[in-house]
Amino acid sequence: MKKELGYGAKGTYLPIRTNDEGKPAVKPDVYIEDKIYTEAEMVSIFRVSNPDRKTREEMDFFPPLTRQNADGYFIMFDRANTLGGEPLAVGRVGWKYLPEHKLYLTTGIKIIDMYRGLGLSRSLWEKRDSSIIKNSPAIGMASNFSDSWLKLIQSEGWKVDPPVESLPESIQDEVRETIAGDKPRRLISKNIDTAMKKAWEILKRGNDFQRFLVEVFGIPRADAKKLTPSRSLQQSNNQGRLTEFITENQFEEIINLVESEQYEAVITKLEQINSNYLEQEIQRHIRLNDPEYREKRNRVAREGRREKDANDPEYRKKRLQQNRERMKEKYANDPEYRERKRERDRGRKKEKYANDPEYRERVNRNKREAYRRKKERKE
């Protein structure tokens, strides 16, 4: 019986027709929404296939490092197999940013039982990497050691079992405890190496500008001591903000200046970069506080959406579905919105009843039919 209906998770089943291998009989048509779901939203969605689903913080079998609710999830749905007319949620991938360590921590990829082995994990992995992690440092603690899974990880540009020493010093102890815990874990990492870690630690500490010049740009210490930054540049360095606004091209320009021993020009270049960034930030805040600018920006965004709506049926369908889901959630959780919507709907029906003869006739006919059926039941 369970196999015929499809087995979803411990203690429950999914009423979906399956083949002899226990996979969906109807070929899946999966897609990953661009919406980022919270931990609570993810748990609510996946309780359809696993009523005992908990948040990560509630799962005491996770080691402390990974027993943290995610910042967000991407969820994969199957529009070919539905429950109650809604696409079935079949997989998810999550992440959490750790600001104290300046890196991302993965929170796993999960595919529900009957969809495993269909090659869906790679799509979720690529979605998270391309949309969230990008070029930022990231780590994960793998619990699946199968050759196929480790090869998938490596094929996406991640390292398996990199040295713990390659990580920021602030997280090394937690990682070692996780690897040596009751349940084995293996460290995976992306965009992290020993040289980057060393430069990152210097930038994060940021309280020795001369050391920063020596160890990051390779300026001789004797020459670095003669260079004095402005208070603004020193402050940006102390706060670790230099990594936020030095582009790769600008970094190469500075290295070229160092190689030609133009050390004063290096400071001038850094001052210019810092000044331009601060000016951009000031202008951005001014614009964001300008109602006319906000209205113009919102208008351009609306026009862009309208144009995409008109020319891209898939985008239009996805956006309408997202709007419907957002309205459903708001209707369920916001009593004031729910009452306003009901009042507005009643007003529209009254206006339509007064001005549309066909609608009025249809409503009256339905009322007469309902009254007739009620009378027949009494008899």
C-alpha cells in the first residue's frame, strides 16, 4: 500500500502514484523558486512529507556548529506531481552567514525519499553557489561520504578535507570539535586558502596599517613605516571595510605601483578608492531618503516587471504564483488584512450585483437553486 502511494518519510506517505522502483510514475517537472524561505517557512512546507520535521536548532543530534537555523533556503518544487493542486516540495538547500568568521556555512541539501537518485541535488547546489555564496569564503560539514557525493562536491569547485588551518583562526576549534564528534563529519570548503586566510586575518584585525601594507601588498617594512594614511583610510582599515570596495582591477593597479616602488602613489590610490566609496555611500543614503528618487526607482522597477510580464510567459507565471502564495500567507497570518480583504470583496460584489445584470441573474439563480435543494432535503 505504501509503495503504491509513495513513501515520503518516517510515519507518513505521499499520495502520489509511483513506479516499481518507488519513484514518481509521472515524470517530475521540477523548478527552484527564486524566493528565499525562512527556517519556519521551510519547516511548514516540508511537514507535508514529514509531520515530525523540526528546525535545525531543535535537532539535538547536530553538533553545535551546524545546529543553527539557516538564514534562508531555496526550495525545489515538482509541478507535475501535486498535493491539493499545489506543486509538491521535493528538495531544499540552505545557508547561514557567520559574520564573526566572515564566511558562509552550508546547512545541507535534502531531497525527499521518493525523489532521491534523480540527480536533483546538483541543481540545488548550483543555485545556492551562484545566487548566494558566489566568490565568498564558505565551509560545510559533510555527513555523506559516498564516492558519488564527494565527486559532486568537488565538481562544483569545493575542496574535500582541506586543512583546518586554512580557515580563519576564530572558527578552527569549532570545526575540529565537529569533525571529531560522535557522528563523523568531513570538512568541505570553497574560496578559502592559506594565503587568503592570512590576508583576511590581517584585514579583519586592521589595527596595524603598516603591517597591512607589508603583508598584503609586500611593501618593505622600512618604507611602510614612512607612509601615513589619513584618519578616514585608517578607520576603514580598522573596521575591515577595505575588502568591501577594492575591486580586482584596483588591486592589480596597486600591485603594479608596489612593483615599481611607487609607495606614496599606493597611499594616494588607497585614499582615492576610500574617498570614492564613502562619497558613493553618502549619495546612496541621500537618494534613499529622497521620496522623488524612491518613486522614480520603484516606477522603473514596475515598468521593467510589466515589460518582462508581457514578453516572458514563464516569468509571468512564476511571479503570479509567488504573489498568490504571499497573499495566502498574509491572509492566514494578518487578521486586519484578512478583514480588509473580506470587506473589499463584499463591496465589489455589491457593486457588481447592482451594475451587472448577467451577474445579478446568475447570483439569484444560484440562490433559488440552493433554496430548492434545501427544501428538498427537509421534505
